[in-house]
Amino acid sequence: MSNPVTITAPEGLPFIEIVREFDAPVAAVFGAHRDPELVRRWLGPNGYEMDIEEWDFTTHGAYRYVHRDPEGNAWGFHGTFHTVRDGEFAVQTFEFDGVPDIVAVETIAFEDLGDGRTRLAVRSTYPSVEARDGMVQSGMERGLREGYERLDAIVAEG
């Protein structure tokens, strides 16, 4: 049984909060966000392939990746890592190629819960409630849930 993911999108406010706990130390969860080969294995819905064109999880780094579903449909995403503090925190932008000009600013906090456990807390802030609602309705919950379940397996490997 995996830990549940909690997604909160307060009515009338342009952000989404995502919280998920992992039965693994911060170093493992953070490392799985930093290493592009590990990111490729866990980020996104089950059954999708991921091509990473760029992944530099450092302050002032950038990323670009494309998800492909089993039917061959492709979705591209890109952004910039503004701040990355090893084992603690990251701030990044998030853009979906299919909806240009909508940029979310995301914070990712890695909290040590003790006993080798980590709480991951993400806050995505959008330029409008409508943009935020579009992301919520996009099926993001499935991708988060399934991706975090695969991340569980990766961090369990050590």
C-alpha cells in the first residue's frame, strides 16, 4: 500500500498544493528528482514513455521533456530551475507546450520526517484561476499518483 497523494485546489485561488510522503530518506527522494535517468523512470502516468531533452536540476538550470502515450500522442513540457538547494527545496517554472504563455511557478519542499521518511510538498501557482482549473482538469491527478507510486519503487531500491 503506497502513501496517498493529496491535491488541494482552493476555490477562487490560482494555486494547487500537492503533498505526498515517502518511506525513504530525503537524500533518496531528492536524488530521484535530480538524476534525469531516474526522473525518466517515474515522472508521469503509467504506460507513457518519456524523452528527456534537457534536465539540469541545479540553480539556473533548465529542463525539457516529452511524454508519449501508447497511441503515440506527444506532450512537451519545459521550464527553468530558479533555485535548487540540495536536499531541501527547489523553485521552478512549468510550461506545457499545448498551452503556450501559461507559466506556473512551483516550489518543491523536501521535509525530513525522521525514521527514513520524507514529505514532499509542491505548490504550483498559475497566472489565473482559469489556468489552474485547466491543469486540474487535465488528468494531472492520475499522472501524479501513478508517478509517485513508481517513485516509491525507485527509492526502495536504494
